[in-house]
Amino acid sequence: MHIRLPNLIIAFITQFIFYYFTFYNNVAKQDLLLGSKPLILVSFIIVTLIITICGYLINDYYDYELDNHNKNTENRLSKGSIILSYTIFNIIGFVLSVVIVSVLDVFPYLGIYIIANLLLWMYSAFLKANGFIGNITVSLFSAGVILILLLAEFANLALISSTDASILFSPFNALIFFSIFIFLISLVREIIKDCEDLSGDSIAGMHTLPIRYGLGRTKYIVFAFLILLMIASLAWTYIIWKVQSNIFVIQFITTIIFPQLYLGRLILKSKEKKHFSKISLLSKVIMVFGIAYYISYNLWN
């Protein structure tokens, strides 16, 4: 419950793959901030995972009583053990961050680690109870797994960008699209999880969208964000149709577009907790399919 290993594996693969194909394949190794020192790159990814783990732990700490209503609490740690684990991981992440910024001589970047953990604490303690603000925060952190790479290699953005309209599928454009993709599918999933946890959240006095507006209206709000995701995905389909082989267009349509259509159908028909659980799982599967598409394209080109 506390660590969520599958999510950590997805985060690790996402960050490594996007860094490798966006920067490592397109910029001279000596010019890269992270890629010029492989151990630092590995440490950077580990710090990202530690931040994620700390987010899970502090969230479980504040939701300890609430989870008695919403989740299976078997084999979970005590509250004291959770906060101890949170503290240990935080210290390890901070020490690693100090090492990274010292080696790279970018000490202002240490503030990113501190701010990220502060925001995750604020989310668990305050923002989550306010519903939509909390949903936005978590979705931004999900997209941040990719976007942090832009900040880390900011000086090299010009080397991976292209002003040539015939090369729409540039590494930079792909990174931006998939950041938007992950943000929107995460936002859909976060709101759906609030629908799934409606009963327990009501008892706890939360102010999530389903509690404020009811399941009926909330489903249409979720559907609206799914429409935005579909529009972005269709636009990307047009781009890859112009510059890629048909097999990758077919892959994108069958693994990304069609599941989104099915997801929309499930959202509109959902009524019970088990329906929302299925939608949440499918949302994660679509995210994994998006990453798999990006991997397969780059491996074949």
C-alpha cells in the first residue's frame, strides 16, 4: 500500500526512456548536464523515485483513518512507522540531492527537492481535502517526471528543438505532447479515484468534486477532460501520420485512441464503486500504452 511498486517502476522507465531518447540520443554527451555523468543521472532518477515514495508515505499518514473506509488496510505499517520511513527517505533524498548539485555545481537546483516535498506535504495535509486543487497538484507531479528533464537540461533545449515544420515529430515536441498526455490522463484518473472513494471521503469531511457536485456532474467533468485528451491525441495522430510509417500510426490509434473512446463510454455508464475501479485501472493502462508507443517508435528509428 505505502510504496506502490508498479507506479515506481512506471516512473523509473518513463524518466529514463524520455531522457535517453530526448537528450542522450540528440546531444553530445559532454554537453549534457546529467548524461555526461551516468552515476549522476542514475542518482537523479533515484531522487525522483524517493520524492514519489515520500509523497505516498505522507499521504498514507494523513489518510490513515480514512483508509479504514476506502481501502484494504491489511499489512499496512503503523502511523509511527510510516512517519519514520518518510523521514528516512526524505533524508536519503536530500543527501543525494546535495551530492548531485555539488558535483554539477548547480546549487539552486537543491530548492527543487525541498519545494517538491513541501508541496507533497501540503497536498496531503490541506490540498487533497479541497478536491480539484489536489487533483491538479498530483497530475502536475505525474507530468513533472518528464518536465523536470527540461529544467535539468534547459541549456540544451535549442539542440533538440526544430523550427522545420516538416519535422513535427521532434524529440522536444514529443516530450511536450507526452507531458500533456500524462497530465490529462492522470487528472482523469485522480477525479475518478475520488468517485471511487466517495463514501469514505464524505465521512472524513472532504470537499472533492463528487461530494460537491455529485457523481452525475462529476462524470461529465471527467468526460470533458477526456475530450481534451482525445483532441490532443488526435492532433498527435495527424502529426505522426505525416512523418511516420503507417505501423506507428496504427499502433497509436489502436492502443491510445480506441482505449480512450472505450474509457469515455465507461465513464458515462459508471454508477458503482467497481465501475470507477475499472476506469481507474484502464486510465493507468492507457498511460503505459503511451509510454510503450514512444519506446517502440524510438527503438525502430
